[in-house]
Amino acid sequence: MNTEKNIKTLIVKKPLILDCGKTIKDFPIAYETYGSLNSNKDNAILVFHALTGDQFVTGINPITNKEGWWSYAVGPDKAIDTNKYFVICSNVIGGCMGSYGPSHKDPDQKIFGTNFPVITINDMVNAQYNLLDHFGIDKLFSITGGSMGGMQVLQFISNFPDKSKTVVPIATTSSHSAQNIAFNELGRQAITADSNWKDGNYASNDTNPGKGLAVARMAAHITYLSKKGLQEKFGRKLQEREDLKFGFDADFQIESYLRYQGSVFVDRFDANSYLYITRAMDYFDLAKQFNGNLSEAFINTNAKFFIISFTSDWLYPTQENKDIVIALNSIGADVGFVEIESDKGHDSFLLDVPDFLSALKNFLDKSYEEN
Amino acid sequence: MKNEFQVIADLIEKDKKVLDVGCADGTLMKFLKDNKNINIRGLEISKEKVQECIAKGLTVIEGNAEKDLKQFPDKSFDYVVLSQTLQAFLNPELVLDELLRVGKKAIVTIPNFGYWKVRFHLLFKGTMPITKTLPDEWYNTPNLHMCTIKDFFHFVKSKDIKIFKSLALNNLNSSIINESNLGVKNLFADLGIFLIEK
């Protein structure tokens, strides 16, 4: 699936003890960088990607030949201005864009499949922390990311409280809700119900559970959009036909759109990675790590927080983002918060939403000026 | 910057921690941050105003004072400022209690309904008063609980809230309000500024 030559990797020699109890070492982390690190090494921003993202944040992704997942936000003169900042992003462990994951081989040269250890958000950020040493960065200027990226942001600053000056979690949560877990379970069931999944050993059986993975993606994609957004974009419009066909083809544009989203997704994503990463999200409960007191997660940091949510995001709704604000306020942390008006649903953070992009830019640039 | 903000700023010592409730575009916050090295936070309900604050590099939380003050711990700010907004809340008494819980001290300013121009307007025109500090029509005003300087003075006393300083503002002049000149100040000031503590 990967064209190795376009992927930069850091081999982490240091053993990493995972939450599941297993230890991994000599494992690869695939990363990409944008902009340049200044001589003081104080302009670095670590970006964390969401469930199906990867290290190719902006510009053309050399593997998929499509625009990077955060091209609206990251680039020269954009909200995260690569003329000014050094942006680092890495593929999460468990992923399928070069970082250690279920499509890799175990020490016996057998593809892991579901024998890969179950990883957590905590494991992901502990693995990515090695990038700071790699680049000789003592303190990042900022860490940011949306959705699962936001969870990593929260976990990172909790684990490494003095390693970032600013912290920008976007459209996220400190604890995966029952509804979130339910949607992820739906996706996993779709994958494992595909007879080509073969208990996760599809690679050695030369099959691919593409149908199951596509359904998982279709279901998830609906949760990223809002009812209003869907209605305005598709309504009941028909797909290249004058009238209903009284069959089960894609009569409606929304059906065709979802089928397309499912089909392009399977070309770039590994089914087992989807299982592992959704599991990591489901296991995420930062408050639980601190005996139910979320504030304790941030008690040791002096970082400046800025939290952003979106009005039409029902997957990680404003209230769940505000819970993080409340936890920070209750310990007197420096925290700002804004809810952006948008009808583009959870996906708003990935799209051209000017109020969001200007808030992000203003926060970063003004904070950087105060450096 | 309006004179009211200058008077408020003069009440706050350097290097303090301050929460500006209903901070609008952050003008006062910016002044306090730049001139008095204040560790300043804002709470603002309008998304547009929040964006303006962010553009000024200010730490602001989008929220509603009636619901969102409760997340701040007791006495977590040296001062909490509430400028000309108390009368716009559904429950001003509750908000006042919250200001005094969150702040060691609170600075509250109120547009004075006892101002002679307001009285004059109602008396002779017979319509709801419109002045510089009360610019809206009766049907679109955000103000639900108008009061006079005298009302507020008595209200605060009745709640055993300590008044450190109360000032009457009329255009560019500010003067001390006390028990003995309350009637006069209530007539000639269009704004009252109170530094209080509980």
C-alpha cells in the first residue's frame, strides 16, 4: 500500500512500554515536515492527525496524489503559516502510512494483522515524543489537531507538561462517549463481517476486506457531516437520472457520494489499522487516568490553551469541548475558547471555514509575537 | 478608550489577575494588559467580539455570565469587572453573587436611570428615555433590570456587600459617592462605578 521512497521514517530504538503491557522497540515512525526550524528551535508546531489522516498535512500527498488533509489550514501564509513555523506531523503507531502498525511484520517476519498489540492514544503520543529528540527541540511552540488529533494534543500536554508553549485542541473530547464508541463499533463490525477479512490475515490470504472497510467509512462519513449540510448539498437530488428506478442502485446523489467516499478510502487505508485506531479512540478517557478529575491532567502545565468547537459538530459537540475548558478554568489555567458557527459538521476543522482559520491564525501569531 | 475604562483601570493595581465579564472587543483588557501588566481573562457571549479579542491576542472564553461563571473557583481573580451589563441579565442578583464569589473584589458599573436627562426625558416627553448610555429603544434594549445609582447603593448595602469606593461619572468628571451626597450624585451622574467586596 505504501510507496516507501516518499516516506521519511525515524526508527525509535528506545523500548516503549505500551498500555496493554507489551513493549515495542526499534519501530518506525513515519513523519513529514513543512517550513524550517529556526536557530532557536522555538518555532515548531507538532500537528496530530485524526482517525484516517496521515503525516502528509498539506501540499500534494505523494502516496495518494491528493491534497494533504489539512491543506486549508497549513501552508505558506495560512493559519498555520509554514513561512513562520516548522510543522511536524507523524503517522500514528497502529496506522498504515509507514509507522509501526498491523500491516508490518513481526520479528518472525509474519505480518502482524490482529497480533499487533492494541495501542492507545497515550501510546501514540509517547511514540511521537521521540520526534522532539530527533529534531533537538526542547520545547514546541504549539501542539494542535482536531478530533483524534485533539485527543493526542490533550494526552501529550498531560504527559509532557512543559514541552509546549501553546496547546490547541480542536473539535475533540477528553473522553470518548457511548455514541462515539457505538459508531466505531459499527465500523469494526462492518470490517470483520467481510469474509475477506480472514480474522485479520487478509494480506497472507491475498484478499482485502474492501467492502467492509468501505461500509465503515460510509457510516463514519455521515457522522462527520451535519443534517443541514447534507440536506443543502444533496437534498433528495437524483444521481444522473430523471426518476426513481425502483431498484437498489444509487438513485440518490447522497448514495452515490457515500459509495464514492467508501471506494476511494479503501485504496488508501488498511482495514486492520482502522480497527486499531478506532479502538485507541474508544479507550481514550483522560479523566479516568486521573481518578475522574480531568483538571489533574493539566495541573503541571503552564501552557496557554485555546479550544475550538463547531456549532454543527454532533460527534464531538461543543459541550464536550467546553468540559475541557471548565477543567482548565477550575485550576486557573490560561485558556481561551470559541465555538465557530458552521453547518459543515465535525469536518468543519478540515474545511474552508474562514472564522475558524482566522481564529487559529490569530491565536498562533499573537502568541508567537509574545515569545 | 472611554473614560469609564480609564476610571476602572485606575482602580486596579499593577500585576493583578483580572476577569472582564462581558469584555466585548477587549479594549479594556488590552489596556490593562499593556499598561498594568495585568494577567487578564475575558468572558464574552458574542462570537464576533470573541474573534476581535483573539485578534488582539487576548485570552477570552466564549460564554454567558449567567451560566459560565460557575466554572471559576472561589476568589480565583483579584478583580472581576462587569461594565454596564448587570441590568441586562435575567437574574442580576445571582450574577452579582457570582462576581463576588469568583473575585476577591468586583468592579461593577451601571448606567444610572436616575440621571436627570433620563428623568427629564420621561417626565416631559413621556416616552422611554434614550441617552448616551441608554441608546436603545424600549423594544430592542437588552436592558431588563434598569436601576439608579441610589437603587444599587441600597441593594449592595442590604446584601452586606462592602463598598470600597463608589464613583459617579458624568462625561469626563468622576467624583466620590457617599451616603450624604447620594441624592445629588444620583441626579447628575449618568454612570455609577462601584468597587465592592464580600
